[in-house]
Amino acid sequence: MKKSGFTLIELLVVISIIGILAAMVTVSFTASQRQARDSARKSDLRQYQTTLESYANKTNGLYPVFAAATSASASLCTPLGLATCPEDAKNASDSTFEYKYQSDAGGTTYVLWDKLENVTGVWVI
């Protein structure tokens, strides 16, 4: 009479293959999440840019004046008349991810930026 079943070696091979596949899926999913957050950051910065340009059209071409780098979500909501300001999704867990805004002393030029996860450096408008 022949017994049917799996040997210990067969079970270990199957478990290790499942572990390898799970690790590959996790790495792929994490990269996708980073890329999605980067896309959201770029979209949010474009939203700020559009709102700033609209603001400048109403104020003779001048932007809100913040000579030192400041948090865009904390300082631009009120001057731009935004009910809710976009915030970086990762800011709650890592304060280096924050939309930043700075203008010259006269309010004639500005820069917006944030750190990206998928590449080294920042994305600047």
C-alpha cells in the first residue's frame, strides 16, 4: 500500500517559492505607492501654481510675500482664499516632505518645491 502526501523537502520548497513571490509583490507595490505619491505632489504643486497665478492677476502681478522658505499649506491658504490647502501625504510621518513656498521681497517672483521619493532631489515650479 502506497501512502500519499508531501515530504518535508517538498513543503519547504513550496513555502520558499511563496515567500519569494510575496517579497517581489511587496517591493513592486511599494514602488508603485512611491510613484503615486510623487504624481500627487506634482499635481498639488501645479494646483498651487494655478492659484498663485490667479492671485497675481488680481493683485497687479504680485505674489504673496514670504522672503524665507515657508510651509505652503500653512501660509498660503488665507492669502490665496483656499478653503483647503493640499498637503503632502507623507508629511504626517516625515516632515521633510512638505510643500515649500518662497518669494522675493517685492512679490514679483516665487518658487514652489517639494521632495520626491522616486528620484533624488526636489521638484520645483
